[in-house]
Amino acid sequence: MKLFLILASLLLACGQRADDPIMISTQPPSSPAQTYSFLSLGDSYTIGESASEYERWSVQLADMLRRDSVSIANPDIIARTGWTTAELQAAIKASGNQKTYDLVSLLIGVNNQYRGQSTDRYRTEFRELLQTSIRFAGGRPNRVFVLSIPDWGQSPFAKNRDARQIATEIDAFNAIAQDECRKATVAFVNITPITRKAAGDATQFASDGLHYSGRQMQQWAEAALPVAGKLLAQ
């Protein structure tokens, strides 16, 4: 299947080109059974900035599901490093994607926090993205799940920053996301504690010192696996 992806510069970085679209095509192992479709929405954490294509958490999740005898394609991805909720929503509209998917994931908000945008704005825009995600899932909230925002304050990149303040702000944004998921009856997977345990372990981070390695993202996929499996069984 085709995976459409816009690759860009490092999260929060500037001065590098971030507008060159690249089309990547990947093919999961073929299966005679019905193959579920999967859409993954987000930012640099969704595209796995500075990691390989096959280390992305959503690609690892699809592989885990296949090992559990669930026939699912590798995800279509709409994501770009640096995107906020508003930028993701605008990109979705610009993509013209009218497909319906069997499974949809959403992970967004770190750039809202980093840029100092208000939690009220995040709530409004995140709620809109949830509804967009549900529409992509054919109006089925029970086929959508959200991953919490990782705590980048524990990364090597943030060593000279106020980790406690970053954590407080990340928690506030995640509380909003979880509350909106509850209202929309959408599953919420809290991976933030996993990212905090990565502090001090260089193997959990990509070479840029900010984003995460395939080893860390594997843990996100493992956390999402039982949730995704349950949603697809409904």
C-alpha cells in the first residue's frame, strides 16, 4: 500500500527545509484474509523523526498485530515534524483524503505546548481532530485511539531546560486530551510515563537527542497493542 508522508526538519528546529514532499511505498506481508486499513495522524512522534521507517511506532504496532494473526496493512501516515493541532487539521483538509479506515490513531500536542499556546485553544482544536479521526473511521469512535504526548523534558535535548515545568505543562495538555477522549468514547493510551523512564538512557533516543529510538517506540506500540486488538475485534 502507499504511505504518503511529508518529512521535515527536527521538531522545534528551524533553518532546515521542511517543504519537500516524499512518497514512500511499503508492503506488509500478504494475507488471504481481510486486511484492515490503518491511518496514523500526528507530528514528529508519528513519523518517527530521526528513526527508520520500520521503527515508527505505528509501523511496529501493525507488525505486532500481524504476529497476533490480525491482517492489517502498514499505516497511511499524515504527519510532519513541528505540526500543531491546527497545522495537522489544515494538512488533513489539504490532503483531500476521503478514505475510510478500520483503525485510526492520533498523537498530537507537543508543539502546542512548546510554542506556548493556550490549553483552551488545544482543547478546541484537539476536539476537532478527534471528530476528524472518527470520520476517517467511518463514524466509529470505537475504531479510534489516542496516544498521550511524550515528555520531551526528559530528553538529552532538554538538559538545560526546566524539566519540571515541561512535565507540568505536558500533563495539563494530556489531561485535556484524555478528557476529550472520554467524552467522545475514544480509547486513550498513556505512554507519557514510559517516556519519562527513558531519562538518562541514550538507547531510548534518536541521534538528534530529542526524538525517540525504535527501541523506545517499540514500548509505545506494545502499550497500544491490546487496545488496538480490542478495537479491531469489535
